[in-house]
Amino acid sequence: MPLHLTKVAFGATSTDHLAERLLARAAMGPLFLTTRYLPKRHEEIAGPVGVGGSLFWIIKHQLIARSPITSFGEAEAGKVAIILDPHLVLVRAVPKRAHQGWRYLEGADAPADLIGDATEVDQMPPALMSKLAALALL
């Protein structure tokens, strides 16, 4: 199982808002986040889309979506770039405390994707899914 990262989607109010921000940034060039240090377990994270790890986004104290991590690179001022696929994948909402920076998330602890869910939950608007998850109904 791949290793993942979690990060707070600072300033994002919903999955729609986060998706718009990611697509807007991807339109200007490769989508990446910068961090001070290369994760020590980066080899367990990076990999082809669908095989490697993802960056799971936290909004309102819940893991709500993920962006596949394609690789790590160099950024300005000696920082590290976490290069992401701009496609946002919705996941089953799972409670997660907010934190600064990124944290590891083991593959076994990662929430399941909503794409192709037999309950057709993935057809609901993301805002409605967030509200239902906050009420522990999803």
C-alpha cells in the first residue's frame, strides 16, 4: 500500500472551492506545493498516478478529497516541490484534526474514493456530502 500525506486546504471553504483553486493554479503551469524538507519516506509516496501516494486535503476537520502525488522536485530558495496531479478525487469524509504543514497517512488508514461507489454517493453535490458527513450520516 502506498504512503500518503495530509494537509489542511488553507482558505478553502468547500471541495468545489478547492477544485477551482487547483485547476486555476494548474492552468499556469505544473501544480505543486512547496515545503522546507523532502519527506524522509518520499520514495514510498511518489509513483505513477493510481499506484503512488496522494495528498489528502483537510477542510473543516475532515479528510474530504485527495490529489495524486506524481513526484518531488526542487523549488525556489532550496525548498522542495510536491508535484500534484490537478485532478481532485473525492473520498469518504473522515474526521481529521487540523495540523500545520503535512503529515504522513498510512495506506491502510486512507479513506476510500467515492468514484464508482455502489451507493451513488459520488453523484451528490460536494457541499451536501460535506454537510452529511459533518452530521455523521455519510
